[in-house]
Amino acid sequence: EAQVTQNPRYLITVTGKKLTVTCSQNMNHEYMSWYRQDPGLGLRQIYYSMNVEVTDKGDVPEGYKVSRKEKRNFPLILESPSPNQTSLYFCASSYRGARNEQFFGPGTRLTVL
Amino acid sequence: AQKVTQAQTEISVVEKEDVTLDCVYETRDTTYYLFWYKQPPSGELVFLIRRNSFDEQNEISGRYSWNFQKSTSSFNFTITASQVVDSAVYFCALSETGGGNKLTFGTGTQLKVEL
């Protein structure tokens, strides 16, 4: 089954404790991206990757890191999480090109205390 | 810069009513794509439709229809004879040819369909 998976689905952590949210897709998509969803703000792009070893900042990259060492994986790293990073996070993937539909993972709900 | 506005934060209707969700966009590109996604209470994002800027034909899929009007920069979504299962948050989104794959989302419209 074609899908984007994320782990964990739910995470409660404390300020400053490094964490990684994994994202994997099995559709051989070149493009992958991370979004965060906050009430009243919709989804905002954090980072994206057009291909292996190519990553770039989105609209709200502060406090996040990413890497793309393999085509299928695009982990999101929070080196020192803060309460303002409490949010619902989505990973997405697609073929390159603006016309292509993005496939979204199930979401990771992160709470930073 | 690209922007998507969904002015309706929340809409409540009674089952079987028709409802229209508004979406207005801003872009400087001549070639762009518009999308609608549905987010049911379970939280996942479900793709509904894509429209390119050169195709202004309205589209109908069952009870769903979409009205794309370039002259008013709008891409509205109508649900006919709404059902409780239509209750969800609906997002309109835009991607520009010159923007890679970036999707710019509106803030979403929460639709509640009650019996």
C-alpha cells in the first residue's frame, strides 16, 4: 500500500530534550516536506527536500532541523524543544512539480511541557 | 507572494442542506494549481481535488462540486445535500509553478453537519 508513515503518532516531552520524528514514504517520491498545523493558522511549511541531500527552509524553520540521506526518509529533528513547538506535525511527499498532489502522513501530535 | 484566504472559520448546517466553502487566493504566477483537502475528526489529510490555472471548467464529483473563477481569484467548494460524514475541516491550498512543490494553505473551514 502506498503510504507515508510517521512515528511516533503522539509524544509528550519536556523542554530541551532532543527528539526526532521519523517520516518514511514508499512511493519513490523525490519531494518531501514537513508542516505544522496550529489552530487558526492552517498548515505551515517547516522544511522541504527536493531530493536526496537537498533540503531547504520553509516558512517556519526556526528550532527545527532535517536531513535527507535516503530518498524514502525525511526525519524532523528538534534539538531543544520549547513549548511553542507544541503542535500537530505532518510529513508529506510527492513527485516533483507544482501540479502533483502531496500525500500526507497520519500526523504526529507533539506536546512540549 | 502566494496567499490563500478562507474567511469562513466555522460553518454549521443541518443535514441535507447545501453548503459552499469559500476560497480566495493571491498569486503572481500565471501557472498555478489549486487544491482542496479534507481533514476529518480522525486527523488525516485527504486529497479531494486539484485544478490548474488554465482550466476554468467547473467540476462535479457526486455531491461535491468546485467552482473556479480566475476573474475573482476564487475556488469555491460546494457540498450538495450535506451529510454528517461531511463534518470535517476543509483546507484550500495553492502551489505555484515557480515555487517548486510548496503548498500554501488557507486557515481552513470547520464544517459541522448536524442531524
